[in-house]
Amino acid sequence: MTETSARRMQNDQPALLDTELEHLPPELRWREWMGRVEAVIFAASAPVPREMLVRVVGKDCNLDLIIDDIRAELAGRPYELVSVAGGWQHRTKKAFADAIRAATGQVDMARPLSQSEVLVLMCIAYFQPITRGELTAFFGKEVSRDLIGVLRSQDFIASGPRSPTPGAPYTYVTTKTFLSQFGLDTLRDLPDFEALEDAGLLSKEQLLAGNVSLGLARAGTGEDSD
């Protein structure tokens, strides 16, 4: 390899980023870390996970406090930093949605989910991994492949592991798109299942036995619910 080629290859390598910033006073170091974290999140088209953000700050940096300070600075802005789908993302505040649509002429092209689709998606979220046969038992009528196809086409669900039941059918699980679309960081952010069960809205055993409560149907339509 010639000296020129070696120099060219060296120049093509990304420069090492100084993450510790020990030459800066603590306040300026913190501000630089804040700027880096916000820049990475701003430039990304999807929620940015923690493991990506720690690459641009020092080993002793408290990333959660960095996020809190960024959020505080954005308090009066029309956008905010949200924790969603296992990472962080900039999102416009809902109060400005009408203004954005009026300015851009954009409309939501995704077809709204029907009541049946919402209920099936809810059951998958709570009981995953779950098969189509189990979903059919939930509602006492067949959950069609077409309905599953709608949820898959919008990337709300994906195939999970095969069930250990006879025939080893595929199960279904929710996706990161589901979390992002419904503003959830993890599945732990779903409404507490035990509280819903205590209220008589959801019961896996009753649903699998074909006993669908009226409370579950109302929860899906918004009737008689908060």
C-alpha cells in the first residue's frame, strides 16, 4: 500500500468524538452534552434508543437528567421531547395539529381502525403472544385473516413465535410502530390490566371461554367510559 493510499484511508475514517470533554468547565460540558443529545434525536426519523445517545456523552453523564433539562427548555415550544417505543423523539404538540394541517394541506391517509380491529389489537397487546384461534375464542366468532392483514399492513402487529399447541400456529405480537402510534414507551404503559379486570372490563379466561363482557365492547367504542 502506498503512502498516499494509506493517508486517504486514514482520512476516510470518522474522527473520534471527545465525549468526556474534560477541558470544559462542568456547566459548559453539560450544555454540550445537551446539545449533542438533542441534535441526534432531532436528526432521527424514528425514536432514538438510550444505547445510541450514550455514544455522544461522557461515561459519567446522567442521560435521564439531560433529557429532563431538554424537556424543561422546550416547555414553551410547540414541540416536545417524548419517551416512546423504547426511545426518545421530537413530536409536535397536539394543540398545533390543526394549524399544521391547514398550512400543509396534509391529511391522515391511514384508514381509521374499525371497532373490531381496535378490540383485536387491544387483545393482542394485552395477551401476546397469541394465535388467531385464541383471538377467535375471545370474541366467539372468527377473527378473519383479512382483519389480521389490516393490522399487519399498518405495522401494528407482526408474527411472533409459534405456539406450542397442535399444529404450531404462528402467534401475533405488537410492534414498535404500535407503541409509537399510541404514545407508549413500553407495553408496561398500557392501562393496568388488573384494574381493568377488577372493573369487569377484561378477563382472559372469560374471553377464551367465549364469555365476552359488555364492558369490553363499551371500552372499544368509547360508550359509558372515560
